[in-house]
Amino acid sequence: MDADFQLDLYRRMLTIRRFEDLVQTLFLRGEVYGTTHLYSGQEAVAVGFASAMEPDDRVACTYRGHGHLLARGTEPEALLAELLGRETGVNGGRAGSMNVVDLDHGVIGCFGIVGGSIAAATGVALAMRGSPRVSIAYFGDGTTNQAYFFECLNFAKVFALPMVFVCENNGYGEYTPMEAVTAGEICARAGAMEIPTRIVDGMDVHATRRAAVEVFSAVRAGGGPVFVEARTYRFVGHSRSDPGRYRPEGELEQWQARDPLELARGWLREHLDGGERRLAEVDAAVGELLAACEASALAAAFPTPAPPSEFKE
């Protein structure tokens, strides 16, 4: 395993974490318009899978999509400007946090509707049949109780679509523990349709990347859809200023002991020449990058409203 490559994976995860910290700060200051759903704690899933994708692959995300966008290559400055409603944003400041589209980096959209990402990615996979390209749908554990889930898995299997379903099981559907509303095992639902399944440690970027490489290879070879359950955890509340008080005492700390960033740092300290120094350099560089992004985004203009004539029938 190449240590320099692993250092880059760490850099990507750190960028996501620091970006989300900045978004929360700006949200509490009233600079972010609309709501936010932060990805803190789940970085290893987005980065591990994105690192194994090809440029022509397509991705559909949930409303918790900042991490997937950054992992796929969206510029932090453009994404932050979008959240601040500025014209320099990815979508000109009109998409906000939950509905960003970045076709230049293969992201067909982030979807505020639970299960919407699966439907969109399935449609894209249908258009990709016969090619080596892959369509990836990210969704949470709560989605597995939606009709979209069963309809799209069935369709993908029947037509052998080149698709990877990635369930980011963070243990909660908004504020409700998964086990309180979900019967049986999530992977068993895909297995009942004879879709190959696997469970991966979603806190370990090495594990998620290994799984992604194997899964994408199988799908590109024409094997049809694959279902992955990445077991992870969000370190923040569901959205906005949710403090997450519904979590049992000690649960957050238990998961934080396996923080994806700390796991990656531990591996790099052991395997990377000059590990501590180079980790410090990455930390400083990410800090400088996001400080510059913040200044630029805050200085950008708001979009000019379209003239009424553009809305006439």
C-alpha cells in the first residue's frame, strides 16, 4: 500500500472534516441559507469509494452530500460559495446545501427526498448499459424502508445494470435509531433479490477503498449491481443545530474512538517516512485552503435575480 497515496486519502478526509466544521460555524453566524446536514464522521466512505471511481462514473448523493462532492473533486471554494448563496457557487448560489449538481465531476445531484438518489442513479445506470461506466447511489439506512429502495433494486437486478448501491448505515434515520424502525438485516433485503452484498467498516478508509476497488471491478465486468453496507457514524446531529441528545450516553465517544481521521493518522505515523512532519504539513495546508475559501466566498456577490421576462410562458 503506497504511503503517499494514503496521505492523499487522509488529506481528502481532513478537508471534508474541516469544511464541515467551517460550514457549521458559518451557519450559526447566519451566513448559510437554508439548512445543512453535515458529513462529519463518515468521511472514510466517500473518500474510499471516490478514490476507486473513474472520471466517467456517475454519482447520486443524499442531502448529506458535501463530503461526496469534495471527495469527487468539487472545489471547496465553489461549494462553500454555493452554501452561502453566492454567484460563484457550483450552481450559481441557487442550489443551497441539499441540491447541488456538479456534472463536471460526475455528480448528477444531491437529493433532499429520501431515496431520490437511488432512483436517479438507477436511471443513469440504465443509460450506461453496455459500457464500462458505473452509476453509484449513496443513501442512508432510513432509505431501506422506502418504496424507492425495493423498486430500484429489483429493476437494477432484472436488467443487470452497472450499479453500486452504497448504504451509509450511520445508525439513525434522522433522530430515530435504525433498530427501532428496521426489521432484519439491511443486506438481507438486497440478498433476497440475489444481488451480491458485502458489509464494510465505514470508519476505515483502507477498508472502504479495498471494497470499492473489488466491487467496481465486478460491476465493470458485467456482473450487474452490487450492494454495499458501510457501517459508519455521524459525529454531529441530523441537521441545523441538533445536539443529538437522543443518543445513549457514551455512544458518541465509543464511535469517536474509531474516528476515520485518527485511524488514518495512526497508519501514516507507522508507515510514512517523516510521518509527523508530513501530517502537520497537510494539516496546515488544509487550514490555509479553507481560510482562503471562506474569505473568497464571503466576498463574492449574490446572484442577480432573473428579470421577470424570463419567467413568462
